[in-house]
Amino acid sequence: MNWRSILIASAIGLSISANAATWSETTISYLRGSNFANSFEDNNRSELSFEHASGFKYGDNFFWLDVSDSQSSSRSTDTELYGEWSPRFSAGKVLGFYNKDRLVQDVLLSGTLEFGRSAVVSRARLYGFGLDFNIPHFSYFQYNLYIRDNMDKTGTTFQSTFAYKVPFSISKKIKINYSAYVDIVHGEEGTDSDSTIVEAYWHTGQVVTLDLGALWGVENVIHTGFKYQYWNRKYGAKSGPVENNLKWMIKWVL
């Protein structure tokens, strides 16, 4: 399955879930950073990011797509595309043990499709289980443990993914959101013999934004702030670069 097929499948899944959604949020963000670790000469890049999250009767769904481009090159080969689609199905809601007030609210069946076109081809399918936690002051706190199957390399490994969000207010008009994810790939994929080895790695995105609309009484429409992205070994490439990247961003909620 190539990345175009994955993108089409994700779009179909999104359209189905959107029609049955009990809640949803869609955003478009523009980001600018100057410390991208990549194989191109220019580390100054702009990103356009599309995100969609929604819930349905028996689960939830998250999709995001990033397109990044060098600011000093017009070559189409310098454009990077990366996306993920992560549907989850609630065992708690199906079997009747979901409880939003308990520390562990829910147990879910989790899956993710990763697809991308960049200096390193990325196609992976992940499947496993998730836990949703009820933690004071957090809008959500999720943990997912996956079996990770890279479709372009031999072997499988495990991946842990944490995602969480904390909103807080300094005053009635100054509202700030802190959100983050952490991905930890626990083992190697591929082999040394065919030069496809991918080593264990972890990366995180930490986002702090100010709700600009709240300053004039229109909340959750436009946000601005920063995203800090860190990879200890980008793409898991053997002896791969460390990315330590602070990006300015502006986000529109559709």
C-alpha cells in the first residue's frame, strides 16, 4: 500500500466518522522553524498542518497531515509530507464499564496508519490498546501501546504514545493551552544487511498557545504560540541527527 492509498483510506475513514461524530474539532496551523534536522541544505522551513479530532458513540478518531517546505528552494523534491490516522474503539462503552469519573476511564482498541514522503519514506501500521485517564486539570490524558509494523522494513517492535492537554486561565481574557505528545519506539526495525535498520528513538512535540480570540470575547477561534519539537534520533536513522526545534505557530479553529 503506497502513501496515496493510505491517504485515500484515511479520508474515507474521516468522512464516515465525521457523519457519526458526537463532537469534533478541525484546525489548520502555520508553523515556522529554523532548526529542522533534514538532508536538505536549508534548515529553515515552513509547515502547514491540518488536524481533525472527533468522537463517535463507541470511540474516537484523530487525523493530522503536515506539509513542510524549504524557504530557499523551489525544488518540489524538498517538500515533505507526513500524516497519521489514529482511530480507537472503546471497550468500556461497548461492554458497559466506561466511567468518566474513575482514574482509568476507559480501555480502547487502538490503531494508527503512518504515511509520508520525505528524505526517509515512512509507512507503518500500528495496532494495540489504549487507556484514557481522568486526571485533574487535564482535558485529556491518553496512553497507547502499539505493535509497530513498518511496511518498508522487516520485523516489528513496540511503540508507546502519550498525548495530553492542560488548559488554564490567567484572567477572563487570557487563556492558555498546553498540549503535547510523546512517541517512544522501543526497539529496532529492519536489518543491517540491507541497510534498512531503524534504531530505537523517541520524539515529542510540546505546544503552548494563547487564545487570541478570547482577548476580544470570541474564544477558541484563533491561537498563537510555539511548538517545541525534539527527536533524539530523527526517523530512527542509525547515527541520525538530533532535532531540537522551536517553531512559532498560528492556529485557526474551523
